[in-house]
Amino acid sequence: MNAFPKTAKTLPFPTTPSIRISHLGVRYRSVEALRDTNLTIAPGRMTGIIGPNGAGKSTLIKGMLGLIPAESGVVTYEGKPLMDCLDRVAYVPQRSQIDWTFPATVWDVVMMGRVRKTGWFRRFSGVSRRIAAEALDRVGMGDYRDRRIGALSGGQQQRVFLARSLAQQAEIFCFDEPFVGVDQKTEQVLFEIFRELAEEGKIVLVVNHDLGDSITHFDDLILLNREVIASGDRPSVLKTENMYRAYGGQVNFFSAAA
Ligand SMILES: Nc1ncnc2c1ncn2[C@@H]1O[C@H](COP(=O)(O)OP(=O)(O)OP(=O)(O)O)[C@@H](O)[C@H]1O
Ligand SMILES: [Mg+2]
């Protein structure tokens, strides 16, 4: 008798909880934004995406999630196309891409995280309300639930978006430059929660512009400049030759961060 179910032998991709990106390429008309990108993003690790302006950091996240069309490549999660698992993904875009005049309250934004679990036309359950309230408390924004999202500071907005992704109970968290314009206290809260998520075995992927001390929070890094210059654990990526290839002479890289 065969001990394995037939389907196990016939799956087209390996079933691991990592995200696997194979030969991803993205082009915006004449601009080749990302070339032949091959990466594995592991759960349980905090992974940072770094690289200069225009390096393709945002494009990598959007292309990976299928939010913009890819020219080539395959992205899988647990052996399935990642695009088919978007209910397990929480994504917070770069600030400049969010419409802050949108007339929603803090509570509305966090409850949006529950829509996929509840459905647009069904009433939110008590469970959903409790999960949303807990998420707001966890980011220290419990007292702001009736405020308009546009009337908050940048750091408060980031906390609310983090609360929304917590309420979503996702497995994959993608944040594009969450630390821009936030104060130190908020940065600390965000990093603490990212770490907790990683320790829970989630995939945590964060675009981080700052090459200063904050980079030491990351376990793994992906260094981009239109293609992957280096990826892997932080010290191996932050080697001078890699940084020079990505940034040229533009950056004086700090030091202790590696
Ligand atoms: N919608 C678009 N149409 C045309 N070109 C685009 C578009 N979005 C991005 N690009 C180009 O693709 C390249 C990569 O852009 P991307 O936004 O991914 O860079 P980034 O690394 O996130 O930069 P930043 O640090 O400024 O956020 C850039 O040259 C950019 O000008
Ligand atoms: Mg960007």
C-alpha cells in the first residue's frame, strides 16, 4: 500500500511556508524596474528591503502580491501562487500612496481588516469587534477610535494601519516605509510588534529607507537596485562591496549596523 496520498507526489511546487520568488521581472512601459528577481522569504524572521530611491523596493512588494502586472516570474506561498492567498496577506502601502482625505474613522479603518473574514454585506460579529478593539489597544490607539484617519499624525496613522493588519489575522505582513515621519516612540512600538509577529512564525517584510541604527532590528535583508544585489542574513548583506554596488558613492555607511 502507498503510504502517501497521491496528491503529495503531484504538487507542482514544494509546500513550504516561505514565499518563493522565481525570475520576477516588472516593467513600467520603458522602465525596467525589477530584473530577474529570485528570493526566498522565510517565516519567523524580520526581513528588511533596502536600496536607493527608485531601486524597485515598492515594486517588489506590489509585483510579488500581483498588485501590478509582472512581465515574468512566479511567486508562491506554501506551494500555491501567492496571488491566490491574498486573504492571508496584510499590506500597508507607502504613505504617499494612501488617500488621507478618505472620510473614515480610526475604527472604520481597523474594521476593514475584518472584511475578508466577515464579507462586505454581513454585520460584523462581536468577535470581530473584540479583535479590532484589541488590535487598537495593542498599538496604543484605543482612545482614538472615533477620530478621522486624516486628522492623525503620521505615526498615529501608521499605528492604525498596523492595527488593521493585526485585526486581519494575516500570516504575511508587508509594510512599505512605515517609519517615515514617525517619532521614536512609534518606531519602537512598530518594531516591537513586528518582532512579536516574527516570533509567532509570521512572514514580516518591511521596506526601510533608513540605514542607521534601526537596521539592526532586521534578521535578514534584501538589497535592491533594479535587481537583487544581495540577500540573506543582515551582516552578509551589509558588506561594503554590496552596499557600494547598490548605492555607489552616495552613502557613507555607518558602521556598527552590520
Ligand atoms: N507607476 C509607475 N509608472 C512608471 N514608472 C514607475 C511607476 N512606479 C514606479 N516607477 C519607476 O520604477 C522604478 C522603481 O520604483 P519604486 O517605486 O519601486 O522604487 P522604490 O525603491 O520604492 O523608491 P522609493 O525609495 O523612492 O520609494 C523607479 O524608476 C520609478 O520611477
Ligand atoms: Mg518605494
